Amino acid sequence: MTMEYQERAIDRHFAAFICSLTGGEPGDLFRLVVSLAGSAVGKGSSCLNLADIAGETVILDNRELLLPGFDALMELLKGSSVVSFPGGDQRPLVLDDAGRLYLCRYWHYERELARILLRKASALSGDIDEARLREALMRLFPGDTDLEGDRQKKAAAVALRRHFSVISGGPGTGKTSTVVRILALLLEQQGEGKRIALAAPTGKAAARLKASIQRLRSTLDCTEEIRAAIPDTVVTIHGLLGAIAGSSRFRHSSKNLLPFDTVIVDEASMVALPLMTALVSALRPETRLVLLGDRDQLSSVEAGAVLLDICRAGERGTGSPLSGAIVQLEKNYRFHEGSGIAEITRAVNTGREEDALNLLICNFLSGFSWHEPPVPAELGSFLYARVIEGYRAYLQAVSPEEALEKFDGFRILCALREGSFGVSGLNRIAESILTRAGLIAPVDNRYRGRPVLVTVNDYSMRLFNGDTGIFFPDPENGGEIRAFFPSPDGGVRSIPPERLPRHETAFAMTVHKSQGSEFDRVLFLLPPFKNQILTRELLYTGITRAKHSLELIADEKIFTAAVRSRIERNSGLCTQLEMNMLDAG
């Protein structure tokens, strides 16, 4: 098999630096393997699996390089002075017995994360009044007297009884409502003196969790004192750890632990390996950690598939302390029986490509419709009425608050960044349509109603990659145009345009950037050509951003190929979690 390798400048420079440390001339083969290891991290893996490249022909700079077999690659690396082995002295690269080649820090991330999680998963909370807990579970989760039969109830019980737990489930399965009840249970068991922290990967996800808690806590069967004490302050993980501007370090670490008794993290599938390791390293041994997320969703943009790896490790080993710490929620409370979104979601997520295709073709499901993509030249006319209908309400809003709320009523999602069917092309088309309709007047980049998506983290401005805002006249500053963003307290805050970090127009956004968000209506466009980014996970994540209706624009063959294709990120975290089982205590 032949693989074409587009070497990034950063990987080339990294490989050259590592080779310079060997004290000799390591040769083209060694340099290429090191470059591939750097590239693997850039593509989301925490390591390079040598078995994946052994015996392959790599095309690099118009040259064909035949890689040797697995054993020969292992010997090549074992003989290098810059490669160490688990348990050995620290060197720039780490090679394990299974042929996983790591950049040193990523091997340490996995090892440290596995060690801490297993220790927590092995520990049971000793201060739980079981009789009181059982009564509270029946009261807060009415309608099912079988504790094991009600997964939400079981998830809450696991979260109370253990120092580490995972609650996984798709949109509409009740993760947030379960968390609100967990908060009430904790307060009933331990009183108001215990400190609870709520966090999410992005400001948008944090604001959504806060709004859900505020909406749901009034429905709980508990005392007014408990209801009033339920916390609703949600911060980003970076904010929780105390990100230091201009640095990758945090104020809280293993040397300065967080002061909380319980930490609950929403949208955990979006948390990359380095950030998750930084978080768990900053927790006290007795701190309870609860992760919420959807294991089937796209993983973090950065390296690692932490939530998925944890869930897989818990499923594999019957003797693992993780096996009793993970609860998968399955019943969907959002979609009624026969819902088109629910039907297509299940078919895609389980890889049933024929069923998924049949659902597309029949095109009569409630809340779901499908169309073949138009040719690029006709894309503007195809989208004209859809864009106006989708965005008219927020553009006619009379306040920033109303505009932000109504903007989430509709969104265009796509898979790619560039091209006619990518973010760049679709945003240009949307701007042109809305200008012709008289809904916007883009004389410059600060026009009223322009939606923007932040693309970098800016700790000083408390804006993070993925946060969405809108340019709008500020009534408190004489109508001056400013950028408005949802604030964690449930309100909005304005930012002068000149102080915004790097950002882009957001009428259309990639599925990756939409994680942690939900929209009433979604228009989801796939490109009419093959691309390796089109996978089952991307389809699932894009489809499940829609709360009420979804219109999918996709070629049949491209769609079914995506259903067949799965993302496989190389990682040793599952193995670390299994290997260290006996050391977890």
C-alpha cells in the first residue's frame, strides 16, 4: 500500500531537531519516522503506531520510501540514543513493547492520567448514608422503583458512591438533568459546606450548562434550602485551573491543588489529553470527579480521545475498577418515537449504512429532510430562501440579548473549512444572500449582525476557541458597534472589536467547531466528493446538533462511505488503564 505524506513544516523541524541530538547521522528513514510521530500528534493521536506504517511505501517530496517491517522499525528505534522505554530514563521519544512511538510528554500524559483515574475509580466514598441515598434517589427520580433499571438513577448513585465516574449518552438522554439531581444529592448528603465546581471545555458549553441548571432545579422534589444551594456557576476548565496568560501552564497543578470536594465536567469528549491530565493532576486524592459527555461524538481537536478510551477500558476488563464507574444513558427524552433525527442518528451511529441510506431516500421522516447537493455554481440559489428564513429573526432583533438567543435557532454546518462547500465559501454565500435581502450591510467587518467565532484562546479577555458572538449596537455606549458574547452568569458581555482575539464569520461553521452547541434547526452540507474527514463520528456529531429539525445535503455514495468510515486515533491510554489495574490501589 502507498501513502502520500504531506509533511508539515513543524514536523520537519521537529524531526531535524531530534536527529541533531543523536550525535550522528541517523539517516532518512529515522528522520521520516520521527516526522510521522510528530504528524500523528497533529492529527489527534497521542502516538504513532509502527504497525500502521510497517511495510508501507511513503511518497514524500516526490520520492518513494519503502518502510521496513515492524521488527526492523522496532530495532531501528531501539538502537537510538534519543529513544527510551517505559520505566527507563527520560529521552525525547518513548517506544513501548506494542510499537507505539510517543513524544515523551504524551507518554507521560497517558501514564499520569491512567494512574490518577484508576486510583480514584478504586476509591469509594465513605461518608455516604446509604439509607438516605436510596430514599433521595426514589424521590428525585420518580417513576421507577428498580434502582438498576433506571440508568439516570444508577448514574447518580455511582457518582455519589465513587470518587470517579463517567456518565455518557447522546443528546436528549438526560445527562444534564441527572447532574442537577446529583448536585441535590450531594447537598443533602454533605450539607452546604462542601465545595462543588462545575466546568466545561468552552464558554459556550459552560453557559449552556448554567442555563440548564437554572431551568431544571425548580423541578426537583427537595427542600427550598437545597434548591437554593444548588450551584449554577460554570467556568471553563482553563478558568478553573487558572490559565496563565502567555503560558501553557496553570496556577493550579499537582503542587497547588484545587480546593474542591467535587468537580463535574460537562462535554468531556471535547477535552484533549494534555488538558484532562492537567485537570486530574490538580485534584486532591479525595476529590470526587464526574465526567459527562457523549463517547460517540467527535473527540477533541487536539491529541487524544480520552472519554472514549476511558469508556472502552471500562468495558474491556471485568476486574477493572473502571467497569463499575461508567454508566451509558440510552433512553432519549427529546425525540418522540419515529423522529427522523433519532432514526437517522441511530442508523449512523451503529454503522448501518443501508438503513441510513433508506432513511435518506424515503425522505418522509418527521423533522428530517434530505437533498442531493447542487453543483457549486447553483449553490447560492439553492441556499437563498433557506439562509433568509434561518437568519432573519436574529438579524431583526432589537437587543444583543435577543440576537444571541435567536441566532441559536438556525445554523449551517459543514465538514470542511475551504471550498464552495466549506466554511469560507458558505460564509461568503450567506453574506451575499443576506446583503441582497437587505438584512445586513457589510461595509466593513464590524457590521451589525455579523456573527463571529473565536478561533484561539485568549485568557485575558476570557474568550476561548469555539466561543460565538455577534456584532451589535451597544445601547449603553451610544449605539457603538461592539461584539457581544454570552457570559457564564447567563447574561451577555460586550467586547470592543479591536480587543477581539482572532475570529471568523460564523453563518457557517464546521461540525468540529459546533461541538458543545445545539440549534433548533440545522442545515448540514457534505461536500460532493470524497474526503478523509468524512466519518461516522462527524456525521453523528453534526446530526445531533439539531434539536427540532435537520436538513441534510449529501450525495448518497459520499454519505454511505462516511457511515462506513470510522476515526481511529492511536492511543495507549486503554492499555495504560488495563496494565495499571493492579497498581490502582
